[in-house]
Amino acid sequence: MEKMEKKALRPVIKVMEEKCINCHRCIMACPVKMCNNGSGDIIDHHPELCIGCGECINACTHGARIGIDDFELFMDDLKKGEDIIAIVAPAVAANFEEDYLKINGFLKSLGVKAVFDVSFGAELTIKSYFDYMKSTNPPLVIAQPCPTLVSFIEIYRPELIPCLAPADSPMLHTMKMIKRFYPRYKNHRIAAISPCYSKRREFDAVGMGDYNVTFRSVRRHLDESGKSVRDYPAVEYDNPPAERAVAFSSPGGLMRTLQRYDSDAANYTRKIEGAQEVCGYLVYLGNFLKQGKAPTYKLIDCLNCSMGCNGGPGTINHNKRFDDVEHFVEQRQREMRKKYQPATLLQKLFSRSKLEKTLDTYWEAGLYRRSYTDRSRIFKEKIKSPSNQELEALFKATHKEDPADRLNCGACGYRSCEQMAVAIINGVNKPENCRYYQEIEQERRANERTSRMINQVYERTLEEMHKNRDGIEALSSQINETADYVSRSSQAITRMVENIRSIHENLDHNAETVLKLNASSTNGKERLYKIGEIIDHVEEQSDTLIETCKVIGDIANETSILGMNAAIEAAHAGDSTGKGFAVVAGEIRKLADNSGKQAVKITDNLRGIKTLIDTSKESSVYAQEQFNRMASLIDTVKSEELSIQNAMSIHDAGGSQVLEALNEINALIGNIKDTSSALLASGEAVIQDISSLKSLS
């Protein structure tokens, strides 16, 4: 039943390198891990270590993993006129629901000669299982309809190969049935319409089956053609109908079909599905048997996919619920079981069922036997089990010497740090993909960068601090000079303010003097006005005196003439009378002459006085004009002195403010001097600290 490896497993998963972002989701989803290679920039995989489960296809959200089937080759050969028949897996009802028979119409429209239902092959499979178990009574039988799990056992758990049922899968039962009992199709090529990419490997192992065409490819073709399966007629299969095996694609479908032969089957059957769960269970089971322990269950009904074949990687049922997927499968099973119900109770009790008779027609002892290949050599060659020393060395290299540092976080995609270490040791991954290692490395690199930066900062800072110290010293010296200058300026401004105040006081005295001068000027001007009036009056009196003097002169002249006449008369009068009269006449003439002379002299004097009075009047007018001008100038001086006083008041206030500001500046400069001294001392301390920091880096 077991044979050595003959042919390498063909790839059923393709890596789209341009879409891979090295996120490790594929490794996380993969149940066998080591088939993936994360040592480069993408996550590649080794086909001969890959079990073809397709979990990575569903896990990758970037479309970097796709399944490989034979749809394009199938379509090309149909166009070439090749004779092809098709077999359709029971999962068709879960994918195309009530239109599942229209897939047959679609296939025949392409040129397929006949279409067979694999559900009938599943009925034959259960008959083969039951016959084997009944005739040999093995302690353990592992169901093998799932080619993914067959690959898992062949590659990773060869100790379980003897436990694999030595019977073909439903698809191979169907193919062999066609070749044996449908001779007209003996030489036709066979296309399997399936839910699984790994079926291709099963066909290769047995040497039967030409095309593996997935439901996903069929649906994609219809969508791209702008058509629907409903556009085609429903066509019945070309082989006898199955009964309950139409539910063979659902989890537990094998066990439920077996119950037709043995109602107690559920009690010795272990039903398990889901890639991680079933592979983990098989590992446990292999170790369990190695210990010589008897298995708890006699039959293991196992499927890789959690929804069974109904949700295989080649289906269109991803992200659907179990009930939605299985609804039409269960509906079909109820319909098919009705077809095989006995017509009467008597037939039910005493005659073999019509289905059993039909199965006997298509079953032949030895026809459906299957053997398996031990493919563990490739795994043992590619992936070695490291020693404890190698693991510890790897943990040390990845900063995980302390067991507490082995977080088993799963961020790398592996189940544990130890599994990741095995992958690294075997060259299928690298430490850089470990989150913890990256964090430590980033911290180490950050520390190195920090150390380098500290050294650079140290050098630059020390240099700058020395410069700053020199600058601070120079600044301190300048501050001292500035303080002295400000002090001298303060003293000068103090003297200036005092001078301004002295000037201000003098201006106040001058203002009083100007006011007095203004008053005196006003009085003088008023007196000049009065003197002018007196001069005018004197001038009028002088004119009168002159006129009077003229009158006096005239009188003197007349008196002289009178004296002359009197003298003449005195001469006429004789010596006695005339002599006295002559004396009087002479005196009168003297008086007249003197009066005339005095009148002339007075007139001349009055004319001189009038001239002086006129001159005085002119001088008085000029003096009045000068007094008026002096009064105007005094007003101007008074106004300007008032402006000067205001300006000096402002300067006095400004000087006081400047003096106050200088006092504040003096205080600030004192503080600056203190701060500068402290800064200089602090700079020295910083230089010492930086020098100490250098030794720490």
C-alpha cells in the first residue's frame, strides 16, 4: 500500500511576486509553515512542501497567491475538438444552488460529451470503505477524499500512511467506473469540475484525470462572457443518481453516508475539519500511535476546509455562512433519498434496496484500491530539526536568550518563536521578520545612532561651549565697560538735569525781570506820552511867548519912537522942563532899547527853546516808537522765554525720566553682570558635564 516517491508534486499555488508585500499572512494561515520561504523580499513557497490547502489564497488580501487549475487547457482542447467528458463534484449544489444541473447544460454547450455525478462515485467509495473495514477490521482508518490531507500525511506524517483508507476518492471511483463500465468513453479525456486545486495532484498520483477545473474558474468564465449559468438548460447526469452521498461534500458527509450500512458509525467516527485543526490533530494522532496507544476512534472523517469541500479554495463560497452554503446540499439530499425509498414496507424489510443493487453493478473488488507515496524525504532534506545548541545560538543572535523574551506573538506567522527559529536556521526565513528582533535591533540601531549623535553633539557642543565661554567672558568685560559708561552717563545726566533745573530757575528770575521791565516800559511809554503832551503845550506857550515878544518889540520900538519924540519935545521945552523930561525920555528910550534888545534876545532864546522843544518832541516821538518796539520785543522775549520754560520743563521731566531709566539700567546691568558671572560658571559646569558624557557614550 505504501510506495516510495516517484514523481515530484506539481505546483497548485502560484505566487504573484509583484503583488506580494511580505506581510506573512500566508505563513500565518498555512498549516505546515515550512513550505513558505520568507528569507527574501517576498514570501515564496516550495511546491513539494506545499500541501495545496489554499488557505494562503483566502488569507492574502493583496491577490499575491492564486490557485492553479487546468481551465485554460480544458477550453483550448475543447476548441480543438478533443473528446472530453466531465465529472462534477457534489459541492456543485453549494456553489450554484438550485441551478446546479444547469452546469451540465453549460458543459455540454462547450462540447463535453457526457457529464457524470461524483456523488455516485462517493456512494461507491463508502461501499469500498465498508468492505475494507468489514473484511480486515483495521484499528484505525483515516478517510482520504481530501487530497490536501493525503499530501500532508505523505510529506509530514508518513507514519500515518498505513492508516489511510486503501480506497480511491469519490472522483477516482467515478473515473475508474467510467473507464470500466462505460466503454464508449474509455478513451475520452476526463475533466473534473471540482472545488479544490490539490485534486490535480491526486490525478497525477493515480495517473487518471486530465483536467482539474474549479468552480471558481467556471464562474469567472461566465462573468467575463457576460452570461449566467441560468442561461443554460438543466441537464441530468449520464450516470445513475446518488442517494445520501450527494451531501458527501459537507463536513460529516462520509459518516452520514456510512450510516446507511452501519447505523452505529457515528459512535466510532471522529469528525474533524479545518486546516489548522485537522493538521494539528493528525500530528497528535501520529505521536499517539508512536507511543503504542490504541486510537480512540476507528474512523477519522476529516476534511481540510472548515466548510468541507463546499467551501474549498476553488469554490465561490468564501465569506459565506455554513447554513447558506449547505442549504441546497441538504435540500438535494432529501430529494435524492426520496427516489430510493422502498415502495412498500415489505420491500423495505425483505429486499435489498434499489441503490445497493445499483452500486453492486458498478462495484468490483480490487478495482478502486489506492496506494500512497512516502514523500517525507524532501521535507527531511529541506528542513532539518536543529539541536538545542543551534536553537539557543539562534535565540542569542535574535536577542532571545531569556525565555521571557520568546513572546510567541505570532506576528511572524509561526505558532511559536521556536518554530520561527527552525525556519531561520533552515534558511526559509530571516530574523528581520521577527517583530521582537526588529524592535531590539531598532533600539540598538537607535542607541548606536544616539551614541554617534551624542559624540557629534559632544564635539560640536564642547567646541561651541568653549566659543560661548570666550564670548561670555568678552560679554562680561563689555558689560563691565558698559556699566562704567552708563554710570558716567548717569552722573553727567544728573549734572545736566541739575543745570537744566538751574537754568529753569534763572529763566524764572528772568521772567520776573522781563515782567518788571515790561511794566517799566509801559510806565515809561505812558510818561513819554505825558511829556509829549507837555512839550506840545510848552510848544504852544512858546509860540505865544514869541508872539508876545514880537508885541514887546513892537512896544519897545514904539516906546523908543516915543522917547525920541519926548526928547525932541524936551529939546523944545527948554532947559528946566525939558531937561527932566529929556532924562525921562532918555530912560524911556533906554528902557525901550533894552526892552527891544531883551525882546529880541528872548525871542531868539524862545526860538532856540522851540527848536530844542521840537527836537525834544521828535526825540520823544522816537523814544515812544523805541518804547513801543521795546515793548514788542519784551512781549516776544516773554513768549520765547515761556516756550523755553516749557521746553526746559519738558527737558527737566525727560531728564528725570532718563535718570530713572539710567538707574534701572544700572540695576539691570548689575543683574546682567551677576547673570553673566553665573552663566560663565554654568558654562564651565556644562563643559565638565559634556566631558563626563563623552565617557558614558
